[in-house]
Amino acid sequence: MTRVAAWCASICLAASVAAAPSGGELRFCLYSEPKTFHPLLVADASSEAVRYLTAGVLIRVNRLTQELEPELAESWQVLAGGKAISFKLRRGVAFSDGTPFTAEDVAYTMRTLFDPGVVSPTADPFRASGSTVKIDIPSADRVIVTFATALSGVERLFDQVGILSSRSPKKEMAVLGPFLVAEYKPGSEVHLQRNPYYWKRDAHGRRLPYLDSLRLSIQQNRELEAIRFLRGELDLMTSVSPETFDQLKKKAPTAVRDLGPSLEPEMLWFNQAPGAPIPEFRKAWFRSKEFRRALSAAINREDLCRLAYRGHASPAAGPVSPANRFWFNASLRPHRYDTQEALDRLNRAGFRLQNGVLRDAQGNAVEFSLITNAGNQPRERIAQLIEQDLKAIGIRLNVVRLDYSAIMERLNRSLQYEACLLGLTNVDLDPNGQMNVWLSSAASHQWNPDQSSPGTPWEAEIDRLMRAQNSAASPGQRKVYFDRVQEIVWDQAPFLYLVNKNALVAISSAVANSRPAVLRPQAFWNIDTLALAPETARSTP
Amino acid sequence: MTAVRWAAGAVLALIVLAAVWPAAITGVPYDRQFRDYPNAPMSRQFPLGTDELGRDRLSRLLYGARVSLLAAPAAALLSSILAALAGGLAGYAGGWYDCLAGGAIDLMLSLPWLFLLIIVRALLPLNVPALLSLLLTFGLIGLLGWPSAARVVRAACRSLRDSDPVLLAAACGIPEARILWKHVLPNVQPILAAKFWISIPVYILAEANLGLLGLGVADPLPSLGNLLRQLESSLNPDPGAWAPLVLIVVVVGCLQIVRPAEAVVR
């Protein structure tokens, strides 16, 4: 039955592609200045978008099915449990300047990636396997990459590795992706043109991409972006806010699409770091599991979804959202909203509600501050809703909005905060991408970072399970380990997971073949097959 | 014209009364969330509708007006007094006073206040009571707002110092303090008055902007500034969301009408 459905879908897709016209210019926005066009130095969202549109990779994660698909590698084989990976390369492929693509380019890219002088953020996930890499080229179309130690799910990491040319005089500006950077006007726009040497063809043998060019306006103000979209000046919007989504829905109901839960949960945590400059009695509250679970039970997650996200969110149970189909632990349910349960847990932990004020065993009134970043309206609304929810159990919450850099300074350096409300951006579906959060020795183990040894037995257990899943051979066994990690996190609540916000996009009706996905880059992940209707196809100026 | 001034005065009096005693108009607390009625339209229950968290816009407007219409004029008064002192001293006394005050003005105008305010926020504890946060915010605004006006006052005092009436008064042996009080101050008063009135709406908005640095009036306590922020994030805001803007326009307009004619700079 599934095969028949897939066959029908592919027939429909082929028909729509056949009907899709070639040419035209697609326009959408980047929300900040791209910091680099070097595919291995990407560290910001705008550069990542440009890399996705221009760089060729060996293996691509299909954003819709979340499965791996061959790109510049026709096939691959993971060897020695993830210690090595062998690629069979596609023949007859050329960079955007006509330079042929060879195995030497893959070797050059991997050497550059691991070059300590380059400091590539893309290399960080690979470094879990050591800081060295060995490249073998047994034949013209075969490359074997060997790491110092085994790395589970290593093949997925190649989705982020844009292949560089070892011989092109244009260096990193010679690309293997569907588009190439034609012009960059700082502060204004990035203009991408069709790569005439792009290797992919559609079912009818036509060379992709269909579009002639992309014009990416650098536009920080999302309201202006929405106005421009409504005027027809833009064709796509990704990561649309709930307010804008509802406004657009009124004016262009067919353009907006709610894709369901994204990979970006909103969460709250308490500062449990022993060295944090906050009173000891507050640290004792934050270290109490009963206190954390009580506060989780006191938060009405349904209201957060309904009021802060206008219904475009769902209550979160853990670190992995249902959007991550394989790694999501479906047995976990969000902590139930129950103020009586919250008070019972607090009583068990020695807290007492007196005249509407919750006090600990020493008589200290329970009051603490919650920092969150200013300017994120859904998050600010979440903070206000939580403030009222906690007021109902006698807790006074002082919400402090700070600029993002000030928050990062407090989280990563001074540790001068009590509780924090932020979102997590999961760019990697694999749990190895979260190693930097779950290992107790990690810097991003936010509630108590950089521990020399695990501070609690359950953190030690998480450390053990994360390492075990990293070295397990089969995906099934890895899932068993990571499911257990999610269960411990659910039970101990070092992070109070609040909501999984939905992925919201807007796509003009002029855009053909659009199949938006929750994974970034959402609306334009299939950029090489997107097309514009004839009446709206704009010629390149 | 008198009738218009009386009408403007009456409107102002009503607004001030409502802001000082909001409980007389609405019994709804400004922070109460009617979660079943988010973004409700105007109705008898909610005359200005509700915001996205179901909070009564009228109640928040009245309490916000109390905060902003008391604190912003106080900050404007503080900066006007500082401008009068620094600018007056520099312009009238001259010499090294002028050098010192001129240097202070130039320094204040050239400092990167954004970064300094971020440092101020970093030095403050996170658990600051709402009233203290309010006083700090408007106090900072008042302390930082004087230099541009001080420059104008300084120039005015310098020309007054050499004017015939002041020279004649000095020649007659009138004490310096009396000359300042009777001859100089009345002549710079229109400048200071203009500075004062212009500063009020500017400071209301400045408070909202400081909110982005964690320094503004902390939610859930409303201010006209943070209520205005609702307008900047919506393509098509509810009619009730415009009320803070209308109130500021009405208040500033009425203030312009009722203030004494001689205070107008010509």
C-alpha cells in the first residue's frame, strides 16, 4: 500500500515537474548578513542558507523523508562501525567554472575541514572521533575517509560538508550546488545565478535547476518582510512568527502552511552550577528534583501553545520533538498541568504555602528571576504566562528581558542568573549532535556546565548512555540508549520542556513544486526543482 | 482660545484623575489574564478589548498612564534642571566654568550610551522590584537627557550676559544671584519649557526602547512605552492597541494648548 502511494506521489511529482516552466527569479529574505561564503566556515543561519543553495555535498538528508540520499556520492558504505566511510563518486560532474570534480577534491575538502588553522565549525561534530583524518583514493571515483575512532551516524554529517575544488582558481566560489554567488551587496542582497554545470537532471532529462536566479534580500525586520510578501515582492517566507502567520492567513489564506512541530523546543532551566553567584538557599531549591517537577506541573503548557503561539505549537515532553521521526521517544507525555500535584511535591520537599506565599523550610519566600531574550514576543509571552502560573502556587517570578549577547555572557561566563527561558535549535537529527548538551563535562550542559565528574548519579547515567549510543553499531540499539536518556531527562527535569513550536512558512501561489518541510531550510529545501508560474516568472535584470 | 484651553485643561485633568485613580474606572487588575478571551474585541466587559494574553487593555492603559505620565514628566524635569544648571553656569559665568561644563556636555554627547547602559544593566541585580526598576529607568533617562538642551541654554546665557539689561543691572550694583533670578532665568525659561514638553513623549518612548536592554518597566507592570510595542509587531493591530498612542497624542496636544503663552519659544 505504501509503495502504491509512493508510486502515485512520484507520478504526480513528475507530472508537476513536467508542467513546471523553466526560468525566472525567485526572491526571499535572509534575516542577517551572511558572515562567509566559504562552505566550511559557516556558523550563522544566513551563511548556512547560502551554503545549502550553492554547495554540493556527497550525501544529502532529504528534508521531507529525513532519509539520506546520494548526491555527489553515488553510493557509500560505512566501515568498521563508523571508523571509516567509503564513497563511490559520481562521474562527469563539474564545478560552476567548469573544473572537473574528482576524488582529489573530496580529499582536499576533508583535509581542509580537519586543518587546525581553518577552525571550521562544520568539523566540530567530526572532532568527536579525534582531530585527525586519513584519506585514501583507491581509484579515480572512490574515496575512503578514515577517522581516529568510530563515529555513529557519521554519514549524516556529510550533509553539511560542502565540497571545495582543489584546482579551481576561483577557490571556494567554485561550487557544485544548483546556484552560484553572482553578486553580493553588503547590507542589501545576495544574488545567486543558476550553475550552468549543475549535474542534476529531472525525469525528462532537463538540466536543473529550473530557476535562472535567486535574489536574497537581507532584511532583519520580519514585519517588512511580510508586507513585501503580500505585495508580491517576495515569493517565500520561512520560520514565520505565529502573529504574522495569522495575519497572512487572513489576506492570503492559500499562501501559508503550518507544517506541524518543528525541531525547536522552548525550554526553561535552573542554574545549578556550584560556582554560580546566587544565594545558596536558591541553589538548594534548584537542585531539588521535587522543586523542578513541581514547577513543571504548575505550568499550563496548553495555554502556552494557545496564547503564546496562537495554537501553532504543541506541549513538549522532552528534548526530541515528534518532527524527528526516528529519535522521538513516543512513550513520553508532557508533564501534566496540576497545581495540586505541584503543591504536594513542594510539601514533600519541605516548602509551605503561607498566606499565598510559598516558603522553604528555612522560611525564605520563594522568589527568583527568569532571564529571556528581549524581542522574541512568543517567548516573552511564555514568561508572562509562567509568571502567572507560578503566582498561583505562591512563587514570585521576576521576568528580566535582556539582549541576546548579555544572556550568552551570563550563561557561558559569569553564570549570574537563576533561571533561563530559551529555545533550542536542533540542526542535526542525530543524538550525537546533542553531545555538547548532555555530557556533564560539556560547556553547553547548561544547568551545570563543565563538570569535572558528574554531579549526580543520573547525570553519570546520561553520560554513560550517550557514550554507549555513540559506540553502538546498530541504529536500533542506539535508539534504545537514547530513549533511556530522554526518560531520565523527563523524570529529573533539568530542562523543563515547554512547547514544540510549529514550523510556519508562506509560499506564493506562483511557486510551483513546493514541498515545504519542517527541517531547515523548510520552504526551499528542494530549490533545484522549484519553479515559477509563467505569468510571474521574472527575468534576471 | 480661552475656551479651548479650558477644554484641554479639563481633558488633562480627567486623564490625570483616571491615571491616578484607575480603580474608579475599572476594577480589573492590570496583570489579570483572562486566558479564555485572548485578543478579544471591544465589548462592554472589555471596553478596549484584551491583549494576546487576555489582559484588559483599558486597565493596562490606565495603570500604564499612571506610570508614564508621572515618571516621564519627572525625568523631563530632572533633565531640564540639569540643563539649566550646566548650561546656565557655563554660559553666564564663562571662564573655566564654561570650559568645564562645555567639556562635560561634549563628553555626554559623545559617549556610547548603549554600551554603558548594557553595563549598568549588568551591574544591577536581576531581582529588582518593579518600583525600583521604574525609578532607575526614568532616573537614567533624566540624567542622560540634559546635554543637548544645556548647549542651547549655554548659548542663550552667553548672549544674555553681554546684553544691555544685564549690563545695566550689574552697573547698578544688583547682586549676581538677583540678576540671574530676575533677568537671566526668565529669558531662558522658554527654552527650558520647550525642552521639558518635548522630552515627555520622547522619554515615554525611550523607556520602551530601554526595555530591550532589560532596563525598562518590567512586565507585567504596564507603561505607555511597553504598551506601544504591541503596535510594532502587528501588520494589522486591533483598534484597542492604538489607545496608548492616541492617549500620548491627546496628552501632549493638551499640554501644548494649556501651557502659558509666554512659554512658547518664538
